[in-house]
Amino acid sequence: MPPELEGRPFLGMALLYHLTHFLSVAFPGRLTQFPRSPVSEIAAAAQDVCAWTWERLAGRLLRTRTQLDVESI
């Protein structure tokens, strides 16, 4: 956190950071300037997330969990 904001409420920007961090992990390479991504990059990645269906998301999570289980053996 920037020194001038230490000890002050910073919820709004913290939420934006966590959102953009999630997008950078969920869509590697999409936020090319993370953590200083322009709004256009954030909007495009967010639009893709909002287009996910529950079935697709659950399938991705299941595949990831299965891969992790296999790798740990």
C-alpha cells in the first residue's frame, strides 16, 4: 500500500486489486500491464468471466482438482 494511505480506509482500491489479480490468474496473459492494467483490459477479461456458465466453471475446477490429485501421487 502506498505510504500516504497507510492507516486509512482503502477498501475500494483493495477490491479493485483483488479483482484484477483474480483476472490475471484466471486469464494468464490477458492483463498485460497488471497491476497497472487499463480499464479496457480489465473490462474485456471481466466480460469473459461473466460469460462463463456454472457447468463450464465447475468442469474447470474439477479438472484442476483432478490434475492436482494425480500430481500429488
